[in-house]
Amino acid sequence: MSQEERDWLDWLKRVRDGVITQRLAAQQMGITDRWVRTLLARMGKEGDRVVVHGLCGQLSNRRIAEVVQAKAVKFLKQAEWHDFGPTFASEQLAKRHNIDVSKETVRGWMIEAGLWKSQPRKLKEVHGWRPRRSCYGELVQWDTSDHDWLEGRGDGVRYLVRMIDDATSRSWGRFVRHDGTRENMGVLWEYVERFGRPAEVYTDRHAMFAVTPRAGESEEQRKQADRVTQIGRALRELGIHWIPAYSPQAKGRVERSFGTDQDRLVKQLRLAKVKTMQGANEFLEREYWPEWNERFAQRPAQAADLHRALTPPIDLASSLSHVETRVIANDYTISFAGRRFQLARQDAMAGMRRQPVRVELRLDGSLKVRYQGRYLEMTACGEKAAAPAPEPRTPPRKNHNAGGKSHWMDGFFERPGPPLWMSIGDGNARG
């Protein structure tokens, strides 16, 4: 018996004993005088139970049939559903088996079946709150998650590159073979073609985004030196401002979204029986991103879209490439990646010798040379025979044209250049 029912019983007994009138009791109980008289009449037969609702302890007429519950629990006990939580399980039961029940109902069924254990939440470390940006396209958070997305099935898929809008949480991304400059440039290429150029991007200080400070170099000295990575240069050419994050919590929106992906996306790929990277990327584009954006995206504070269109002067293939500066030799050749290339005779002009040129190794594997805004034709020529060097008195200097420690260009000219989609899907197979 609830406290309200006890209070009602007390008022009825006072009326029965003549302490108060029926009208006063009705006012205190919030009912009519006639109902007070009815309860008094029934009180003589039923006693104190007269204030208890007649359906108390009875099964609801709107309860879900036991057959539906048994069917749902049967699916929840399958091996593929072993790590589903109540919320995600409720969504998948409705989507795949037309069992449309609330997450709390599923939670109760799972607890009853021993598939879920209720536990209190623990207070985590508290970080300062930062409001969302106001406009769509004003800031995009960009990061990569390393996870076994296919749970060992088929191809090894480890890396998901994701770009999430700060104002709306609208997302886009691709699975890639390696978390490298080439793959991230490919994902940026697709994002810019689909949505336009965002005003700013927010990333961590991974070596592909930020130049590692030199020993003893202060932050102010590094900024004055203005050294940028290949992605940093590409962002600058595209007019996209780069903001570094100094902690994972600083870009918490994309970090938390990866937690959701590692819970939901892994299970959806399992249910869809995806076994290849191509199938995983098709699933992302066909099902996961539309579903994510419909469910989790929010309205921005302002309706303006700050994404900027790609104008004719912007050349994505040029900006999103590996760019280095070389000097034209006296014989109108340039050296790149241990090879020498002869400029076409018709492109040779007075004053070109000893002048810098821009060399672009593009995502499709092609090599382009640009001089004063004009692309030059060139052909590969044999390597120059080096004269025998005297015995060095000091250790030889590192060959910075050999590709660095990553050796990402080893064998580059011995294999055909893949198209862009293959660059995104396959990455640097030998990187």
C-alpha cells in the first residue's frame, strides 16, 4: 500500500467516525463527494483494501506476449549477439526481426536471461566543456582509429580514418590499409569533393600533421621556422587552417565517436558478414554513415554552411601529392628519388638552369614537374655514374632523397601507379 493510499484510508476513517464531513474529505482526497460515499459503502465489505486499485498485482492488458519475448531472447543468445548492449540490441531487433520494443524492455529481458548485468556508472575524470562551433563546415575533427574491425575475418582491416563536423557531428570516413600520409590525403580528397573545403581541421600532433621539434628547439622557434609536413602544405594550399590538439580530450568528439564505432560498427559488419576492405567501405557508404548522420547528427546553432566549393584554380591532384623542390641542372635534368629526368627540348627556356622546380609525386603514381606555374614534359634517363669517392674522414651524410626511414618510395618506379580509389583502399603496400 502506497503512502497516498494510506492517506486516503485515514480520511475515510475520519469520515466514518464523524470527525470530518464527506465534503472536506473529498477536497483533501481530490475526488467527488459521491465517490467518497461509494468508498465508505464498500469499506464495510472490503475493509482497508478499498483504497487499493483493483488491478494492483494483475498483469497488464498491454504487456508483450511471452512468445515475442522468447523469440527475442533466442536471437540475443546467438553467438553473433554475445556482446550487444540493450540499446543496440533493441535497434537491431527492430531492424532485422521486426521486434519493436524499447531498450528498457530489452534490458529487462537480458537481465532476466542472465545476458546483462546492471551496474552503477563510475565517475570518470572531468574535463572542461567546450561548446560546439556554430556553423556546419566551420571545424572538422580528423583522426584514425586502430581496431580489428572485421574481428579476424577475411582481410585484415585495422584503420578507420574519420572526419566529423564539430557543429553537427555529421561524419564521413574510409577504411585504409595503413595510417599514412598517402591514405589520409585520399580520404581528404573524397571529403573535399563531396562536401567542399572546411574552414578548419582539428587533428592530433601525429608526424604526418606536425613536424617533430628539433632538440632544444622551443615552440616559438618552431613556429618561426614554419616547417610543415606534406599534409600541412596541402591544407595550406587548399586554404584550410590546421589546429593541433594537445590531448585526446581536446578532440573528444571524434574520440568518443570511435568508441561508438567500435561498439556498433564492429557488430553491424559481423551481422552483414563483411570479409573484405572493399565490402567494409561499401557498407560504410551505403548503410553506416547515412544511419549515423540520421541518428546522431544535430542542428547547428546557425544555418550557414561554411564549406567552400572547389574553384577552377584549385588542383586537388597537385595539392594532395608528395611535393619536393629540385633544381634544374645545367643539362636540363632534375634528380628525384635516386633517378634523373630529362626535361623535354621544347620546354627548355633561357634562364631555367639552376632554377628551382616543384616536383609532385601524385596519389595515382604519376610524376609531374612544375616551373613558374607551367607543367613540363620529361622522360627518365639513366642514373649518372658517380665517380669513386675518397675514403671519408667523417661519417657519410644521410641521403634525404632516399625516402627517409619509412622507405615509402622503395620500388615505386618498378610498379604501375594505382588509381585514386586503389590508393585509398590499398595504401602503401611496402610502406
